[in-house]
Amino acid sequence: MSLVERLIRVVGYGGVLTCVLATGAGHAFGQWPQFRGPNGSGVDSSEGYPAVFSPARNVVWKTPVPHGQSSPVVADGHLYVTASHGDLLLTVCLDAETGRELWRRGLRRSRVQKVYRANDPASPTAVADTDGVVVFFPDFGLAAYTSDGKDRWTVPLGPFHSFYGMAGSPIVAADLVILLCDQRMGSFVLAVDRRTGRQRWKQGRTSSPEGWATPIVFRPAAGPTQLIVLGSTRLDSYALETGESRWWMPIGSSGAMGTVVTGGETLYLSTVGGSEPSLPTFDAVLDKYDGNKDRRLSHAELLLDKELGEHFGWIDADSDDVITETEWKTTRNLGSGASGAVAIRPEGARGALDASSVLWRFERNLPYIPAPLLYQNVLYLVKTGGIVTSLDPATGRLLKEGRAPGALGPYYASPVAADGKVFLTSTEGKITVLKAAGDWQVLEVNDIGEEIHATPALAGGRVFVRTRSSMYCFGGN
């Protein structure tokens, strides 16, 4: 029996396990309550953030944590991460001031869904407030705990139909927990009561196959508060209180990820698509690989193409182990259409958004996974290769493009900013710090020395970084 399994004791109902290791937490010095912080903006208002840090410099604390790709969140002096260990889906709470583990809770998986190797059972990020934390595990559903680790409620969900696995994160808006579940079939957005977990509304999304985005809240000067949802084929607005559809706009996206960001009455998003499909025609593939000439593709046949064969389950929408022409064409058309970094002003819109609502569109150096960042009147994009692009958010005019030297690898984490600094994190464990400006300058490239998939949290002048095996807190100057 492993150490984790010895620490956890069964409490005897609903498959819920608990391990409350300590109580209490440090004082609340900053809030980063959800994926990318306040309303998904990626921005904190505190000062005193370090530009230089590493495992040997400006470390406030370091704490081992089980593996998971979810990002850390901070609320009321608590830091929360999710993880998995065997059949256990873990929620871990640390004292944000000291790194001391306060409690750890576990849920037994209700199923084990096989997903693409780049994903894991704990990819969605938690959402927290002064009342505790809400977590989403695709192999279980939603679960809520108090800030001292007591059970509050659970909402079983799934199983989900997504070859690459689910990764969108829950958010808290007013008295609701909102969760977007875009999948190959049966996509929906769900709102449950924050206190009880009782369903308040649920909206089907038949035009949104697949997607890994996290919603945001939009509060226009006129009209109701809206929920903005980025999908793979369109951008949708729903009334927050009721789930009623307000407006929508077609987009091209080969996989909606990250978040939309707001600036006053304007919304900014970035998607990668294209006018040309990314897959060849079905007939062209049949000519090469349809050995028995039945006009269908088996897994064995498509595996003759090493690149396409690895993604067979994505194209095989009904999971019957053969790809039909309809399934191929549906997948081939994903991502087709207008994409890019886009600024939208949907003033008073209802129904299909008028083309005049699009203020500008920029179609170069587009990130696939990282979300855009709006900070100090500059819009930033960062993509694999360490390519950084800054734009004028009013006009879309290019201000500067360049590279982060020494950090040219893949980027999964989204950029975040505070204290006149922008933090860019590569999967290779390099965190580049920019001096925020339209003509940004590189202040430092920090090597953490371990793989990083999670987006850092910024709170109270401290940078919280999750690596494959540890949580770091960096502070000082």
C-alpha cells in the first residue's frame, strides 16, 4: 500500500475519502480564485512581484504535490490544486503563506475513461472562494468542499465523449457554479447552486462538437449579465441567471481552448482555424488505406498513417471502431472558417451577431492553447516557439513581435500579468518575465528545471508555480 493510500481513510458513503491533515491557514493576502484568476483575465493588481526566481533563488516555499495538469488557485489564504493517484481523484489544500498541507480529500473514480496521452484525470482547474472550493473531475463530476475540507455536495456527471478528454474548468458567478462540457456528442453548459449543488439551468449546445475552453462573465453597461462561451464552431452568449441564448457568432477553431478576455464593452478571443481543412479528403485517404474497399476505415487501416492513426478515436465519433465518410467530413470541417485574434463589441446584440460588431481581426502568430492577455492597454499573444506578439487592443495594430530567448519550446500555460510584468511559461519549465509595454522587453528567463503544464497563479506579490511534482511559491525582488 502506498503512502497516499495509507493516509486516506474511507468514511463509508458515496465513494468519498478523506484525509484532513491539519486545520487553519495563513491570512488572506491575495485572490486568484479560478483558472487565470479574476474572471479569467490573467491579471492581478498587487505589487512586489519578482522578475528573477528559480529553485535556488527567491523561493518562499516548495511543497511536493501529486501529479495533475490543473492550475493552482488561491482564495482566503488557501491554495488549491487537484491531482490523481491510481483510482483516487485528489483535492489538495495548502496554506498559501507557508506551503503547509492543510488537508487532502479523495474521490473514488466512478469510471476510468481512456483519453489521449497528453491529458490526465486532473486537467480542469478548481474554483475557490471564501466558502471553500469546487472541483471537476471528468471521471466523477463536480464536488464541493468547505475551506476546512468538509464535504458540501457532489454532482455526478458523465461519462463524456471526448477522445482528448475534458479540460474546461468550473467558475463561480454570483451564486452559481458554471461548467462548460463541450464534447463530440451531447455538449452542454450547466449552472448549479453554489451552496447546494442543485441544478439551476442546463443549456444544450448541439452546434458545439468538442472544446476545452473556460467561460467568463460579461457585464455590459446595458442589458443582463452574460456568460460568454467559446466553442469550436461559434462564440455564444447566454443570460447568466437563466441560460437563455442571447447572441452568437460563427468562428473557426480546430479546438476552442483558453478563455475570452474583456476590456470594457469589448471582448477579445483568439482561435486557430483556417479557410482550408486540416485533413485530406475522405476519398484521398480511402485510396491509400482502405484495403478491403468497403469505403470505411478501420483502426488498423488508418494506423498505416502514423500521424493520423494516433488520432483515430477523435474522428470515430460514435466509437464503433470504424470511420465513415460522414464522421470524416464532420471532423475535417472543424476549424474551417474565420479565425484569428478578434475584438468584438456586441452592444445590445440578439441572435446572430452582425459583422459590424467585429472591430478587427489579426491572423498571424496565433496561439493554439494559450489564451490572450489584455494588460495595461496592450493585448499579448504567446505561442509555441516562444513567439510573443503585442497588439493595440483598440485597432489590432501590430506593436511588436519577437521571441523569448532561451524559452523556444511548446507553450500550454496561458500568459499572466501583474506589477508591470508579464509571465510566460513554457512546458520545458522556462518562465520568461517581460516588462509590460507595447514594445515589451525581456527582463529575465527563469529556469525552474521541471516540466510545467499549469498556468501560474499570481496573488499578493507571489508567483505560485506548479511543476510535475511540486508547488513553488516565489517572492521577493
